[in-house]
Amino acid sequence: MAAEEDGRTARKRRQILEAALPVFLRNGYVGTSMDEVAALASVSKQTVYKHFTDKEQLFTSIIMDTTGQVEGLAKMITAALEDTDDLEKDLRELARQFLARIMSPDVLKLRRLVIAEADRFPDLGRTWYAQGFERSLETMATAFGRLAERGLLRADDPALAAEHFVGLLLWIPVNKAMFSGGGDHYTEADLDRLADAGVAAFLRAYAGPGSA
């Protein structure tokens, strides 16, 4: 019976979180009301407060719940590079997938929301970055270090190489999206072209003797 009750509680909590996320993305923190969240979740406001003591706790829970969207990039990186025998091909495929994930409208909206509320919730912003994007960079740095050991890359500082790789991919499209709104300024073909160009530039700087 207790397990059944715990299951209902978890489902109700998930129901509230899923209803609240688009409200915060659309209205921001200040513009979001618990009444609207309750209505969209089809629960009473008292039920919302039963699971989340106030709007700040609800907002924090939502942001931390989304770290998995970015954390999934780490698994993508490992799968793409762990046993590669064609570095350029696998880097291009990784770059295309990475860029497509980061440029998805939901991730861009979430990124804007975290940035917009960084002054209000600095610890939350730092934690979201550390548990999501930074973890992906650390995974990439580890992968690049192993590629350097195999002679496929020249990377005395794999962490810096990872920063350079991601920077080559994201600088153009993400900056435009952050200032312009939306995420549909680029077609899939546009993103693929940017990904391929970023990989080409990266390999000109970092390709090792074993990659030829």
C-alpha cells in the first residue's frame, strides 16, 4: 500500500513539473503564477504546494530536473569516440548530433531561462551548468585524452581542446539564437554544414599523426 501511495505521489509530482516547465519558459520566473501551473496540471493549488513549498522550490526543481537533457550528450560523446577507427567521420557525426541537440528549441529556451534568472538564482545557474554542460565537456576531454594517447590527436591539454571543439560548433548558431529568439533560424542542412566546418577547423589544429 505504501509503495502504491509513493507511486501516486511521484506521478503527481511529475505531472506538476511537466505542466510548470512550459509556463516558466514562456513567462519567466516573475511572470509565472502557481494558479496557472495548477490549472495546467489539472490539480488544486493546494496540491502544488503539497509537493513544492513555494514557487522558488518549484522553479529550482524544474531546472535541476532538466540537467538530463544536456547530460545525455556525455553518453553520445563516449559512444562516438571510444573505439573510433575513422576520427574525421566520427567527429563529424558527433558534431552534427551535438549541435542538433543544443540547437533544439526546448534546450535554447531553457538556456535563456537559466541565463535570465542567473542573478536571482546564481547557485542554481552554476549547478545547472556544472551538472549538465560542464559534465559533457569533461567527458569530451577524457575522450580526447585517450585519442591523444593513440596518436589520433595532438592535445597536450585535452580540456582546452574540448572547449575549442565545442566553441567551433556553437559560437555562430547559439549566439544568433540567444539574441534573436526561437531556434529555427537554421535548417538541418545549415547545422550540418557548420558542424562539418567546425570539425575541419578543429582537425587542422589538433589532428595527430595517427589520424592520417
